[in-house]
Amino acid sequence: MLRVLDGIYNVQGLRIGRVYVIEASDGLTLIDTSIPNSMPQIAKELATIKHSLTDIKRILITHAHYDHFGSLADLKALTGATVYAPHFYESEAIRGEKPMPRADPAQLTGLSKFAATRMKPPQIKPTQVEQ
């Protein structure tokens, strides 16, 4: 776990994506959840700052790309955390009501373009968004 500021951490060792942890007196807030099956690495990193997954009370998803909410369903099921998503469309995609938004491949380069044109994103379990 990389300390960014007092009470703010970046989860290390994830295959893709960034996950941040914010400590508060009433529990943890997780910012994004990385790709599917990232929960064990998040748990391992939380242990380094004397926390566990059950300390997570809130999960904020910045946007509805699979590398940001891939482990959301599993984390919500385990923690019962309140899930927040910033935009109505993002919430619908996370709940499985609309397809995940995808970037226009014509505007991408390199590995991003390759992934957008050749790879199909994994199926993500729909998850309820409270806010």
C-alpha cells in the first residue's frame, strides 16, 4: 500500500487500474475496484495498514469501465458498502441496464487502440448503485 497523504492510500500490485483507499472515523472509502478478481490483492494491501475488507463502508466508482468496477459486485456482497457512481448513465451501466461506455477506437493509440478493437471486455456482474 502506497501512502499518498495521511489517511489516503493507493493499492499496489493490481494487474490493471488504480484503487485508492480513504480512511475515516466510520470506516474506509474505496475509490474504484480494478478488474474482476482483484479482491484478494485489495485485502492483502488493506492488511498492511491494519484494515480488512469488512472495514469498507463506501465504494465510489469514477466511471463505468471494467477496470474500474470489475470487482465491485464481489466487494459489495462481502462488505455491504454503499456504492456511489457520479453519473446516471454510469449507474445504469454498473447495474447492467445499459452497455458499458466504450471509447471511440479512432481516438485511441497504442495498446488502448488494440484493446478497444481486438479484445472484448469481460462480463461484469451487475451491482446495485445507491447514490
